[in-house]
Amino acid sequence: MPPHALLELTTDLLHRVLQFDHPADKVVSDFFRQHRGLGGRERHTLAETAYELLRHRLRYQHLAQSGRGELPRRLALLAWQGDAGFLRGGLDEGERAWLSQVQAVDPASLPEPQRHDLPPWLAERLQAERPDDFWPLVEALNRPAPLDLRVNLLKARREEARAALAEAGLAAEPTPYSPWGLRLAGKPALQKQPVFLDGRVEVQDEGSQLLALLVDARRGEMVVDFCAGAGGKTLALGAAMRNTGRLYAFDTSGHRLAALKPRLARSGLSNHYPVQIAHERDERIKRLAGKIDRVLVDAPCSGLGTLRRNPDLKWRQSPAALAELVAKQTAILESAARLPKPGGRLVYATCSLLAEENEAVAAAFTAAHAADYEPLDVAELLAKARVEGGDGLVQDGRLRLWPHRHGTDGFFAAAWQRR
């Protein structure tokens, strides 16, 4: 495809992404389905340019003001993630001169909003909560994440899976904390590899793996993943149970539960019971009250801990939406708390960076349930789960993961035991 044609497609994609009507990954996927003739290199350029723009939207919009022509085209030139020489072949002399001039601007010389590239409300909250390391956090959030894998221990040991990846030319290193994890550099086409197709590995951020380890699901138990979603933690819990017992996956979305089926088929799990519920007070939940050994509440949240992978979220969230999420998180946790039996474990988790979705929700629950739930020290739970360096992952007895400190997505988790 000639440079000018690919640049026109990139401009079109950026225009669609910046509408923020749908998640960026869906917009990109739909765009590729409309343009099935694109090659792998062209798809990579389009997708990576879109995500680069979302990470540094304020910076590029600021720099684009000095240019001429259609704004999405100027943004495409600034955020371009393909071959630079190829791009210049599609530009006129004026565009080439302007692009060289703008690329010479030192980002450190820009105003603060164009350096952190966050909406004002979010920048204010993170600066207030993380005054000492706000800028390292921002820098980490604005870098692409590595590709983390969880080894399915039903089918392979970690070193066996690592060797299989090496045979395919993919260098993987053990994750520093999770005993199940491997980390790949870049974004290889893992979906075509036998080690993925036969279920020996599954894509899952190391932080997400640590949440499953905190649950400590065991053989023969009854376990509930209260907000199963795409099912990554469900699969991890099922493998930890060695495919025994009963693992209920609750979700209000039948579509999400259906999307889990091919992953389950690869995993070899058969102890999984998907249940679509109408809401957190569904009668099917009441029937299991007081009978469950372990409950994971991976609550719907802002997702701001995943900005390395989903940079559009910072532009699609708002303080009003956040307030609604906190109310929903509180209601879901209250409902899930009916499920554990005496001695059972309850884990509340989010992939958010913000204290109001995390510590505030957990503290309110602890205060309201002092008579029936005892808080657990997450550091002790991680040590029992063979997580090395677990003390460095814990703040005030709760799991707190940060991209700039731990190399994971941002996660929070608190745990209790029913009295």
C-alpha cells in the first residue's frame, strides 16, 4: 500500500477512535474487519499509532496547533508508529518541514498537562494520592505493557512452557512475583503458537495472577468468581483447584460468559459453572449463601490501572461515572459477602489506581462487618502462596500494585475471613 493511502486510513481510524463512543480496542477491531486486505505490518502501524495518540493526546493536540490541514491527519503524522521513511514518502514538502520542526520540541519543555497527558480531574487525584512518585507513575502508565502469560499447571510446568516458547523463537522470562507467570517482550503473534492453542499458556497480567493466588482456591472446594467478565481469573482459579470441586462464574453479561467458552476449551477445565445473573441480588446467589469456601469479587471499576493497555479509559471516564462505580462496588461486595461459610475467604479487588474505589470501599466494609468478617493480612497470604517479595506488594495489609514499582498493571485487593 502506498504511503498516502496508509496515511489516509490512519487518519480515518484516528477520527473514529477520538469519538470515544466505544472502547478503542473494539473500534480498531471493527476497522480491521472493514479492511480485511490489510497486511500485518499495516495493521501494526494503524493500531500502534492509534494507541500512541491515546497515550499522548494532549501533547499531540498541543503540537498540532502549529500545523495546517485536517487535524486528524496532523495527529496521525505526530503519533505515527510505522516506518518514518515510508511516512515521509506520502508527505508534501511543507508537511515534511513542519513535522521535522515539531519533532524537535523537547517534551520536557511543554506545560504540565501536556507532559502527564491526563484529564485534569484524574491528574489532580493522582497528584494528591501519590505526591512523591506521581511523575514516575505517569511515565509508566504512558508506556506500552509487556505481554504476560500464565502457565496452565494442568498442562505444563513453567519451565516446560518457557522451553516451548523458546523453540518457537519467543524469549520469555519468569515473572518476578507470580510463580505461574512468564513475560514476553513486544507483542508477538501468540495466537498462532501451539503452546497457546493447546492451552498450556493463557494471556494474563502478572497482577491479575496475584489476585487469583490470594484467593488460594484448593482441590474439592466450592469457589465463586463473582464478576467473571472475560474469565482470566476464573481460568486461574480452576487450574489452582486442579479441575476439582465446583467453580461458579457469575456475570450479568451472557455475552462475556459465552466468550469464555473457547478459552475453557483450551484450558481443559471441566469444573466450571457459568451463571448469568440479573444483578447482585439475584435469587441464584441467595441459594448459595453460607456454602462457599472462597469468593473473589473482581468488581467493575474505572480500569485506570490498565492504562498501559487501555489508554482510552482516561478519556472515557469521569468523576460522575466514578461515583456510580463506587456505589456499585459497595453493593456487589455486600451481596457477595453472604456467600462464604464460616472460615471462608472473601477477596475484593479492582484494577483501579484510586483510593475511593479501593481502600475506601474496603474500609467501609470492614467497619460495617466487624462482627462477622476478620481482615486478613495480604502479606501472609502471599507468602503462603509462594509469592517471592510479597511484602513489597502490600500497603496496610492490602495488595497495592503499581506499574512504575512492580511492572504490573495497577491493582488493589483486600481479603477477609468469615468468623
